[in-house]
Amino acid sequence: MIIRTDETFDIDTPSGRMRLHVFRPVAEGQFPGIVLFSEIYQVTAPIRRLAAMVAGQGHVVAVPEVYHEYEPAGTVLAYDRAGTDRGNALKYTKPLAAYDHDAHAAVSWLVDDCAVCSGRVGTLGVCLGGHLAFRAAFDARVRAAVCFYATDIHCASLGEGKHDDTLARLPEISGEVMMVWGRQDPHVPFAGRQLIRERMELAEIRYEWHEFNAQHAFLRDEGPRYDAALFLQCMDMAKALFHRNLT
């Protein structure tokens, strides 16, 4: 589908105004909504291309700036040591409740204020965003969540104080979840992945679980870890999950 990629909307959250970058089909009509949560670098070129891919499959995609409290609107952190250090520092500076408030606000914008959204909403995220997409599914309005190599879940270290409650709140998830991992990802080792899956089983979550011979950030189409064939496979998997839950 032909899409628009140039729209932004600044919405209110309890911790200040947050910018959403919106990608949507040009065609008239209403489409399922997806909140796409970025990695620690915010809305980079690879994240924009990922959002465009998802929008082109018939979705309205809203990408929030996850560090809006700390960086001016439009800030993109570089894929270098300085950008990585800044992004990681902010990941553990921002209070956990602020992440949740942001997710709630983004979902509410799609459901209540976006004229071209059908009201059926899912989430998708990578790295930090994979965890945020997972937590966003605590909201009963989120019917499906696709989480790629989600960091900090197994060690409960997201947010200020590095003490999150994600695993404890798993019974709150009512939608279907897809978890995708790279087996060579040092950020989420085998024991960590097993812990997450065991807890999801105990919580009786509806989920898919996929592990590939891939590294962390294998979807990012810049740098040496990108796997183009796996990217396309994963997009098909996500499309199928969203189709059966959002249409």
C-alpha cells in the first residue's frame, strides 16, 4: 500500500508532551492501529523504515519518542558509543510508571483521536521497545503484541531503580503475544529466555515463541547484524498475528 510518513502529533502524558510519528495508508478508510516502540535511540532511520513496512501492510502506526521528558522533540540518538551510553542511561533514569503512562496515552490516541484507526490496536517493539510493547499489553485494549529481543524482562531491571514488575503482572495480559529472540543475543541469554517462557506458561498467556540463529538487533537494517531474510520472515509472522487479532 502507498503510505504517508510525514505526520507527527504531540500528545499529552502525565510527564509532558510526547511526539508521535505516524505512518498510515493513503487510501481512504479505517485501519488497525499499531504502537511501535523503538530501541534506545528513538525514531531512527531504521525504525522509520520498520514503521513504513508495517504501515504498508494496512496499519496506522504510531511511534512515540520514548525519552520525550529528557530530549527535545525530534531528537534521534546516533548508533555510536555516545548515543548508546545516552540511551542506556535514560532507560534507567525514566520511572517505570512514566513508560506505562506513555503507552496508555499512545493507545488512547489511536483509539479515541485517530480518525483513520479502526479502534483495534496492537503493539510492536524492538529491544527496549520489545519490553515496552510487552508491558503495553497489560492494557486490555491491546489485542496483540509483537516483541523482538525484548531486554530487561528476565532481570526485572527496566526503569528508575532497575526494579520492574513485568513478570509479576503477566496475568493482566489478555491479548495474544509473539516473542522473537536471537539465540546469539548476549542481552537475553538462554536462562533468561527460559525464565520468561516459564512465567508466560504459568500465566496461561496466548503466545507464540520463536528463536532464531541471530544476534541482537537483527531487524535493524544498518550495521553488521542485520539479517534481511529473517527480517522478511518476521514481518510475515507479525502480519499474520495482527491479522487474526485486529481484523
